[in-house]
Amino acid sequence: MLNPLRTWDLSPSSPVLAELAELYAGNADYHRLSGDFGDRPEEVTAAQVAAALDAELAEPGWRCCWRAPVATGAGR
């Protein structure tokens, strides 16, 4: 079962963030091609991953448990 990210999942001491950073570093070839994380994506830090995820989740259309969706239309 997949659980949505929570605010504390991106905190510096979070084991979830540490695991995500390892996953990102393990996909260095992709990040090297995309230009993400500079010249050495295999050395991506947890802080860089947290910042990247936060920026992606801030984009319009993303919904996350700690970001309330923008209410539009009547009755909202």
C-alpha cells in the first residue's frame, strides 16, 4: 500500500527522506541526462531531494496531504 507523503517525511531527520535520497542517487543516469542535481547526481543530498520534491508539489495541479487544494467554484 502506498501512503501519501506527510510534512515530517521531508524533515532532515526523516528515514523516509533518507530512503528517497538513496533512490534518487541510484537513478543518477536519469538525473544526469535531465540535468537535475548538477554534475554529480549520484551524490544528491537529502536536502536537495526535499527541496526538489517541495518544488514539484508546489506546482499547480499537484495535491498533497499537507498542501490544501485551491478552492474554486461556487460552494467551496
